[in-house]
Amino acid sequence: MTSEPVRDQTDVPKHAVRATRSAGQRTRSRLLDAAAGLFKARGLSSVSIADIAAAADAFPSQITYYFRTKEALFVEAACRDVLHAARTAEEAAHGARTPEDYSRTLVDAVMRTDALGFFVEAMTLTRRRPDLSPLIARTVERLHVEGRRAFAGEMQARGWRSRRDPATSAQKFWTIAVGVTLEGQAMGHTADDLAADMLRLLETQADAAAPGRVPLRLVDRDGQGRQDDPAEQSEHTGEDHR
């Protein structure tokens, strides 16, 4: 009796490899969806791997295969959620007519979702699981990069000018958002409270920077430059709220 030789991976048709990879991506996505819903509803400690597998119509072994541990799945699900929330917020703010409307829409969209609170929980988890911190670091960097890209695009398209560069504005936005969420969760604040607190802090930072600052050169609709009085700049620039 002879056994059939094992096929080398190089002999596997490319379409079969793509199908296998696609099936794996769908399984990962399904597990992330199920885990995110359960974790946000019940918390990390009250959700088991078996619970997630059942909700995703998968096997517990698939969770350990794709994510290794429940904690790693928690962090990855939270990172995916906050990136999706950031993208949705940028899309919602894209049609804003003024810098104030742009910032207000961003704040409302981000602070009224449960994604940022979920992400903050994942950030605190990495204090006990430093092996998971690289995923948090990559996600924070992605938030800054995408925020910078979106804000720079709005500034260029609408002729807005900022005292700070888009990268600093994006980092300031997310740093304040995380801080407000962390404090608000500890104190039981509502989503309305969080949004109001963040807007207030953004405006306070702008007011504190106002005395003695150099007037900005703004661009009118006709493309002509003009100087504005510093006291009036908050009506024209995006930096005061980002």
C-alpha cells in the first residue's frame, strides 16, 4: 500500500490560495464583530471564548488560532472599532461649511459613540499586557495620520488657515478625546456630557493661546490674502477647535 505524496504549497492553484485567505479574513471579521458586541455589552471578564465562538457561529479553536488569547481579541476589536468611528466622523464632517461646524461634527460623532470608550479600556488593559501595546501604538498613530490627512484636506479645499499644523491639531484632538473619555467613564458622564466637555476644552485651549498671537493670513473666496484681527480669528480658522 502506498500513500499519496503530500503536495507542496507551490503546487496549490493561486485561486485556491486566494479563496482560503478570503475565507480566513471573513472568519476573522465575523469573530471581531461578535466579540466587539459582547465586550461592549458585558465587559472583558464576563465574556468567554465560548460565548464569542457561539455568537460568531465559529469554534473556540478558531479564536485561539487567529487571536491567540481573549485579551488580544479584545484589543484588536477595540482598535478596529475606534478606527471605524474616526473614519465615520471624518465623512460626517466633510460637508461642514465653517471650521466651527467641522469641529463640532467631529466631536459629536466621536464622543457619542461607544467606540472610544471601548478603545480606552483596551489602552488600560495593556498596562497589564505590554505585549499588546504595539497594536495600541499603531492604532494611535493611524488616528493621528488619518486625522492630519482629513484636516489638511479640508483646510486646502476650503481656504481655512490654522496657527498649528494639521499633525499637531490631529494629535491634540485625539489626546483630549481620550482624556475626556477616561475621566468621563470614571465619573459616569453621559455621551452629551462628554461631547460638551470636549468642545469646552478645545475652546479653552484656543482662548488661552489668544493673547499676543500673530495675526494669520487668511484666504478669501477670491483667493486674495488679508490680515485679520486676532480677536476675530476664531471665526475663520480651524485650529481654534482642532
